[in-house]
Amino acid sequence: MKKSGILIVFIVVLIGLAVYQDFSSRNKEVALPTETAPKPSYRAPAFTLQGLDGLTYEVGGKRDKPLFLNFWASWCGPCELEAPDLKRMYDKYKDQLDMYAVNVTRSDKLDKVEKFAERHEFRFPVLLDREGKASELYKFYFIPTSYLIDRNGVIVEVINLVDSNQLEGKIKALIER
């Protein structure tokens, strides 16, 4: 009888420790990077741009939803190939993901940007980088280039053109993060 009582006390203590560790680990804040850079595991460089819709959009810092940030141009052949996939992904995941298409307007023409967005039925914000400041912050070499940014404003991954299955897998992983 004495052995079973000791065993029960031991089990209760173990359960108590497990519950305590679970609660204490939930209350710990995740250490976020302090440095900003346009690469994975760094905070996304902050900027504010106006969209084709006339509204102002901000990138950088914590967000309610993760962000798919895409840099593109209307004259870019690979951007043309990628556009239908972006539209499909946004239409499918818009409640769980923000998507901004940043046009490198400094090297594009506004009327072509508008026609491109209309032709591809972009329902997500198309931001205009008229002075090239956002492009300079993100230091990409090719377009399209996309940055997957989590809710904490940290870049998770940088991608160029990928097929639609890979793109969807990356978006799902970002949402689940």
C-alpha cells in the first residue's frame, strides 16, 4: 500500500511539472531579430508606398497576417508568367495572407502598370515605387523577387519565379508559421 501511495504522489508531481513547463513556455516571447536586412531571419526593411487605389500601405514591423511582398514590372516576361499564380494564391488565401505587388515604377510606365494589373485581375494592392526607394532597401537583382514575411515582420524566405505548386507550399508554410 505504501509503494502505491508513493507512486501516485510521484506521478502527480510529474504531471504538475509537465503542466508548469507547458504554461511557462507559452508565456515566453520569441526572440526577434533586431537587425533589418532584405534576407531571411532579419526584420523586413520598412517603407510606405501609395497604391494604384490611392491608399497608403506600410511594410515593416508586426502585422495581423503574414505578407507576401512581390517586386515586379510590366515589361518583365517572368512577371507575366507569375501573375496568374499570384492572383490565384491571393484569391485562395486572402483571409490568411496579405499580398502586395510593388511595381518598380521608376523603370516602368504607369499606364502599363495599370493595364497589367487590370489584365491579370489583381485584387491585392499594387504599390508604386516611383522613386525606387523600396527597391533600393530590398536590394534584389532580378524581378520578380518575392519576400515571405511573417506576422512579426521577419523575412522567412526570398523567392524568385517558382512553379504554382511550390508557391502554394511556401504560402501555406508561411501562414502556418
